[in-house]
Amino acid sequence: MQKSTERRESERINYESAILHDTSPPDFFYSGMMYNFSKRGLYFESNEDLLQGDEISISIKEPPAQFFEKTDQYFNVKIMWCRSLQRSSYQVGYGAKLV
């Protein structure tokens, strides 16, 4: 079996934090969980339907200070991919790029 190639330019850090996120178009904030991040993006899980290309806002309860330059807890992201989850308390996992 061939090992997949990591395409990230920035180191991925495992970091678990509760989040709130809106949808596109924004109507309300929904709960989710972030599991890792890098200087350019993050991975989170949610029960809400988001589409690849959606731009949303995320509020991270305890943002990881070592990579985010903002002291603010709100981040705008673009959904890059999504996958249905089988063994999670959430239905969908999302890869998102900071914008």
C-alpha cells in the first residue's frame, strides 16, 4: 500500500476545541468541534450541511495562540472539502482554509 503524500505547506497541530460556525448564507451559529489546525486552515466536524466553496465564519472557544496572529476568536474560512463520518458524534468532517 502506498502512503499518501502530505500536501500542506504548514505543520498541522492536533488541537481540540469547541466551535460555533454559521452557514452560507449566514442565518444562525451552530456547534461543532475543531480537531486540528495549521497556519492556513483547520479541520472541524459538525452536523450542519456546508458545501465545498462555502465561505463561513467560525468562532473558536479557545483559539490556539501559537499560530493565529489574531487575538480575536472569529475566523473566516472557505470550505475546501467535506466527508461523511461514520464513527463520530458529528455527521460531517470539513477541511477549511483561512481567508
